[in-house]
Amino acid sequence: MTVATSWSIAVTLPEGPCPDLAVEAQLRFDSASPYAVCLAFPPLGDDDRAEWTFARELLDGGRYGPVGRGDVIVAPGPAGRLLITLRSLGARAVVSISAGVVTAFLLDSFRLVPAGAEADHLDIDAALARLFS
């Protein structure tokens, strides 16, 4: 059985033109992809919704010190914030989220799938069937 949690959150873009303007986003976790979390933003105009999927372990570890390289880097920020740096095709954005909200979201996700038990929630047969279909 798949279980999931989704949290609506307010984030800021401290390096953007309006660094104090809160933007709506979502943090999501789904036991069907137990190693991952998703940070999603609503669509801007006719554009597709912007979604970044990355390791739950990366989000967790970034609360204590900088982790990651490449497209996603997570690090503690100032004043109880967590900074997530997202890169794609030469573009870069820094997202600031309340560290307390991230901790609460992670605790919720760990209640659904405890750390170390992720493999118990993988449906290998279904994944192989999709791969070879």
C-alpha cells in the first residue's frame, strides 16, 4: 500500500529580485519512491509546474551541514532557515525554507517510511515491468 504526505509551505528566493516575498510551494513524499522527496512550485502562466525530485537523505543531511553537488545542494541558512540551491541548464535558484517546517515534514515522512526501511517499500516487480514494457 502506498502512503504519502504533502505539505504546503512558504519559501523565499533570497537571491531573487524580491528576496522577502513568500512564494507557495509543496514538499511531497510518497512511499512508492521511498528514497525521494519532491519540492514543487505552482505553474507560472502557461508554463508547466516546476518540480525537483531529490534524495530525502539530502534534505535531512542539509539541516546539519552542506550536502549535495550538481543540481541540488542543501545547507543550513541564516535565522533558522534551510537553503536549497537548484541548478538546471545553466540556471540557478536558491530557495529558503523554514528549517522547522522541513524537520516536521521529514518526521512525517519517517513515520510513513522509517530511515533504513526504504527498500521494504520498493515494488521491484512493478519497476521491472515498467522498464521492459
